[in-house]
Amino acid sequence: MKALEQQWKAVQKQLAQLGKQAESARGQARRRMKRLERRTRVAVARALRKAEPQVREALDEATRVGRGLQAGVRAGAAAYRASARTKK
């Protein structure tokens, strides 16, 4: 019986040590996760700030090209209507 009690105490001691190690690992993992989330937020915000002016400029250019295309189509249609084409 004495050997079993010693083994039981040893197992309890190991279990307590494992509990402490697990708590420490959880704390470290939590800190790593917070740091990673913060770095990710900063990187995304930085990328957005850098990309936004370029996206706005590209959108403005696409709008200008679209307006030019519409004007060209309108002018072509007007010229076609005004032309002296042969009628059947």
C-alpha cells in the first residue's frame, strides 16, 4: 500500500507541474495571438492607406475613358445619321 501511495503522490505532483506548464503555455499563446492580430491589423491598415489613392486614381481614369467612349459613340452615331448614305 505504501508504494501505491507514493506513486499516487508522484502522479499528483506531476499533474500539478503539468497544470502549471499548461497555464504558462496558454498565457504565451494568448500573448502571441494578440501580437499577431495587432501586427495584422497594422499591416492591413497600412496597405489600405497606400492602395486607396491608387485605386481612386484608377477609378477616375476609368470614368474618364468611359465618358470619352460614350462621346465617341454618340459622335459616330450622329455622323452616320447626318451622312448622305444611299437609301434603298
